[in-house]
Amino acid sequence: MALVSEFLGQLSLNIGTESKYPTVVPALDFDPDRDASRIETAIKTKGVDEQTIIDILTKRTYSQRREIAFAYEKRAKKDMITALKGALSGSLEAVILGLMKSPVQYDASVIRGSIQGLGTDEDTLIELLCSRSNTELMEIKSVYKELFKKDLEKDVAGDTSGNFAKLLLALVQTKRAEPSAIVDFEKIDSDARALYEAGVKRKGTDVNTWISIMSERSVPHLRKVFERYRSYSPYDMQESIVKEVKGDLQNAFLVLVRCIENKQQYFATRLQEAMKGKGAKEKMLTRVIVSRCEVDLKKICAEFKANSGQSLQQAITEHTKGDYQKALLSICGPEQ
């Protein structure tokens, strides 16, 4: 059945070892049959009752949405995702259909979209590959193969080139060490010195050294390496990247370092970028909010407020409208 293929990779729900700060949590008093019945009525209503669809699907976790979809198929003898596609359109459709995928399926689909067709959306590809944990990347590779019958590594290699390709492929190869309870000060020092000697200290950059250290060491280790780096270099790691490399490679290294230092702050900055000036870059806004709502969106909201002085909810109210705005605000939850 169509529904089953939509839920390939449903077991890949492990988000990695990071602490979770979701805004979307399991609904209490959950009844998938009742929800399915309400959604069926909302879709059949003349003009479609979008509010009911928003109220239900933005307040259920992915695993609960899955149960609703199975209950819907049983009662309506139709695939719920196909029904939602027919009933909704535009930005609201993108949000709701995004929520109907597991976090890993959603990431795999976004990556596929960024490398499919004419030209590559490097910005999106960098965001996804440089911000996901080792565990998440392993799951994405597996689900990518299930969904698209293609190898993520080969697709990335075919769509990028040079040192930029080398960095992305090093991340996709998931060789990053697991965090250790033991702090190896000697290794921290030698990695910090190696980063300095491969970049700022010499003429030209030994990019391979940067790639191997930044793609193979654990995140807690790298945080300490970047602190130690300041005792060798007159610049911090981000400033050094800007001085040493250019273009997509610079962008990828910067995103990687920002995510290692403070991932939620990085995503808060992405949301600010998405809502600069009039209107909003809806694809970016939708992608960050949908992909992080069961992971760390609560923490991203806090970082957003600390960075910009206004809440994410206020910014969404200013820069979006209609049902799309209602759906995003519902996913973000009340201001903390």
C-alpha cells in the first residue's frame, strides 16, 4: 500500500545521544481513531477545515501521527497522506506533509531535493550534513537508500567537487569518534596545534588535516580543541576559516564549527536569516522548524530570543500569515 512506502524507515527514530528539548511531545489522552475521524471530516468539509488538521497534526509526535494515518486508512479506505495532499496546498501543505515523515525520512528527502535536478542547493546540503550527529547521519544513509534506491555517498560525490566534496564525504562516511568520559589533554593540544599549523601558520591551507580532525573527533573533544586553538592562533577557529578558505568550503567549515560549538544557536541564526526583511524564506523556515520540533526546538527558541531580542513566535507572527503561520506557531508552542 502507498502508506507503507511513505513510512519506510519508521524504525529509524533514534535521534542520537544529544539531550532532547522538543516542542512537540506525545499528546496525552491520545486516541488515533478519534483523531482520524476528525481529520476525515475536516478533509471532506466544503472548503477544507484546515484549523482542525493543524490542531491535531502539529500537536502529535511522529509515532502518534503514524497511528492516526493507519486508523484513517482503515476507516476511510484511503491513504491519509494522499488525502492531505489533495486537500492542502502551498506552505501549509509543505509543513503538514513534512510532519507526516519521520525526522530521518524528512532529512533524507530534503537532502535528495537539494541534489536532484539542475544545479545543487549547496546551502541546504551544508546545513543538513554539517549539523547532524554521527548516529543521525548513519540513519539518514540507510533511509536514503530505502526511499530512493540510491547511495547517499555516491550522490554527494556526483554533485560536489574538490575539497568541498572531500569534507561532505568525510562527514557522510561517519567516522566521528564517540564522546569519551576521559579528557585527553595531550590529544586536545596536539589537534589544536595541528589545526593552527595546517592553516594560519603556513602559506596555503592543508585542508586534508582540517577535514580529518573536524570529521573524526568527538564533539566534546573538538569544543576543547577550539578553546585550546586560541593559545596558538591570533584568531579563533571561525575567523581562521574565513581567512584560509573561500566559497562553499568556507561555508561548510563554518557551519560545522558553529554546530560543534552550539548547534541550537546555529539554527536560531538560520531562522533569523529566514525572516530578514519583508516576508520569509519559507522553505528554510519550514525545514528548520519541522526537522527540529521533536529534537531541540525549545532550546532553539531560547537561543533565538537571546540573539534577536524577540521571541521566535513574535518573528513568525510578523513575517508569515494565514494557516501557514498558525501551523508554525502551533509547532513552536507557547512562548517560554
